[in-house]
Amino acid sequence: MTPGLEREIVDQQAYERNRGRLQDLGLTLPRIADLADPPQRLADKTQAIVDADPNAPDPHNLFRVHWHNGPDRTEMVAVPGHLVLPEEMTGVPAKIVVALGNRFPMINAHKVLAAYGCLIPRLMSGAFDITKHRAVWPSTGNYCRGGVAVAKLLGCRSVAVLPEGMSQERFNWLEEWVVDPSDIHRTPGTESNVKEIYDACHMLAKDPQNLILNQFAEYGNYIIHRAVTGPALERIYASLNKSGRLKARAFVCASGSAGTLAAGDHLKQALGTQTCVVEALECPTLLYNGYGEHNIQGIGDKHVPLIHNVMGSDFVIGVSDASSDALNLVFNTTAGRSYLSDHKQVGQDILAGLDDLGLSSIANVLGAIKYAKYMSLGADDVVLTVATDGAAMYRSEMAGAQQEHYGGKFSQVEAAEAFGRHVLGSAIDHVSELGSFDRERIFNLGYYTWVEQQGTTLDDFDRRRDQAFWDGLMDLVPIWDGMIDRFN
């Protein structure tokens, strides 16, 4: 049985200890189907937990691990929060629609959903023992925070593994939530140094008390995003397309662990969209088998994640971290917003919404713009993407970016230059429309990480070529939900 795809109890004693712990805590678990359609399935629950602090380690927050939280993150909304960026902001007539991940509880990022999805099969089967194991969460920032948050609700200790060069805001949060400061493992390098994260996990795995929940290889990450994030995006599109004139063209998302990309597989089946993978131009692994470092935090590179459905991807789009750094300044400084308001006639509602866009979110928007230009999309075309987190996670990055790119000065003149270069001047360079040869090339590149380095069997690696494998994973959703029912 593939770890993380358990269908039944594998350790009865551990299972009973897990049930006992959650009973002692008075904690029940939401089904995946609940998180996929909370307006229908969690309305009564939401009313009961409205007073729970969304920022606290409150067990009620497990029932907020979905896209339907309102702006205050306590109440539920019928349509997930999103921005529809106008042509004044994007330079293209197509509608760029961004789902907002900073409305998720505890960490203000959607990776808490991935962490829950990865833990479910281990917890429900007894493969993870709350009373004995420490959950190890390898990450480039937000996933380890989501894991630490979920583990804390369950009353177990966990370990966060992330590069030392990530934003200070991430470390500030972790220091408040972990049991002991030694539970934060800082690995060498920055965003694209994922191999160093894996090396740290190999060392931690020598202790049998540590259970590694590697988001890049845990199929629960793929499954829960396809089951939950995909329908949320479909619901947003439906709310915009009441006239029936619009056409959903693509889902655009940075690679990262490739979990969120699974939403594209849902949208492809439901709406006929294409799936576009964004990566940093400074580390163009998928585009050019390249390497390097970058600052689009949250999208670690230099390898192809095991849970990336490469054969179902249609485009790879390169975006420079110089663009996301510069636009972070445009979107989140007084000078930048004044320029957008005074010279681009961007309304106050959109300006306020820019605070919902973190660095990788900005990269997703730029990828969507490049796709819209490449495809010559019109006003009735819709490109869907996600804001994985908000600008609050990157305040500490702004001074460095301002010094590096603008000599420490950022007035409306610099804002105009940045907007003109990185939005209006965005071109269709470094856009690869994938044919069968290109998909094979990218798929084969993953061999060196997963078979040679990480010990995945060749059969388990190769079965991922077939779309039936990915579709078949979704058969686990009702099985896991049934296990949750019995567990509860």
C-alpha cells in the first residue's frame, strides 16, 4: 500500500489512541465533501462556531478550512472571496479572476487545506499515532505553518522544515505556534533549495517518532485540492457567468508542491479549461531544465513534484521575481496605489483588494496576463487563478526590494516605471505551449529526484503518466469521508 493512500485501518491500537485523544479534546473532523461545499453541508456548523477566533488554535477552525470564509474569516459566504481584475490593472480585456487564500483560518493561507488533506489518511488509518509521532512538514513556507496549526489542534507535536531565507513573517508565526523553538528546522538557501529540505527530512526520519508528510509527494495534497479548490473556483466562475456569455479558458497556478494545480484537473473536466503552470524565470526547471534561485516565495523549484500531473498540463509560463518584487511595491505602498488611482483610474475596491496578493499570488496574476496575451483573449474570456496568501506575509521583503531595484526610492515615477514594465510591458516570451514531446521531457526529468534520490519505485513513478491514475485517486474521497464518519 502506498503511504498516504490508506483505505483501511493499518494499526488498530494507534487508531484507538487517536480516537481517544480527539474525544478527550471534544474534537470532530470535517469530511472532504463538507469542505468542498460548505454552504450546503456546514451552514449549521458555521453558525455554532461564529464566535471562535479564526487566528487561534481553536478546534472549531478545522471547519473553516475551505474557500468560503467571509472577509472577517468568521462567517461563511455563498461564493468564495475573489477579485476580478479590470483591464486597467492587467492591460488585457480578458477577466483575470483571483480566488483569495488569505481567508483561510490560523495561517491566512490556503496551505492549511493541503496539510489537512495529507494528514487525513494517516490519522484515519492509524499510520500516524497522535500520542507517539511528531509530524514533520517539509515546506517552502506556508505548508509547514498549516501543518503546525492542524497538529496543534490535535494536541500533537510537529516539526517545521523550511529554508532560512524565507520571509521573517513566517518565522515569527512559527515561533508562536511550535511547542519548542528546536521544532523549527532552517535549511540552507532560499525558495528553490528544495533538495536541502529533503536532506533534512532524511535525517529527521532516522528517528522513528518522526513521520514525514512531504507535500511534494503526498497524494492527499492533490486529492483535497482537486476535491475542494476545484469546485470553489467553479463556483466563482458560475457566479460571474449568470448571463452564459463567458468562457472559462484556463486555470493558471505556480507549481510549488503541485497540489493546487490539481484544481486544474477538476476545472478541465467541468469547464474545459487548460492548465498553465507558472514558474520563476530565475529557476526555469520546467521551461528549460534550468536552475537558479529566486524570491517568488512559495513555489520551490529545481525538481518536478511527484504529485504534479505533468501529462495533464498544457502550458508552462515563466515569470521573473523582479516583476513580483516590483509589483509588491506598486500594490502596497502609498506611492504605488496613488499612481494606480490617479493615472490608471483603478477604483478603491480593487486597490483595497491588492492587499490580498502575496508574492506568488502576483506571479500567478502575471502568468494569467501572459496567457491571455498569448491566446489573444477577449472580454468574454475568463482566466482563473489563486492568491495563495496575502501581502501581510511579505512586509519585511519590501525594503530590500525597494533598495535593490530602485535605489531605496519609490515615488509615483518609480511606480509608473514598474507598472509599465511588468504589467503593460508583459510579453509572451518564456511561454511554452506543451505538446506530447514537451510533456514527456518534463515528466522524465522527475525520475532523477523521485527514483534515484528519494527511492520511489519505477512502477509507482511511471503509473503517473496515465490520466486514469489521477482520476482514480478521487475514488478515495468517499472512502476517506466514510473513515472520518466512523472515526468521529
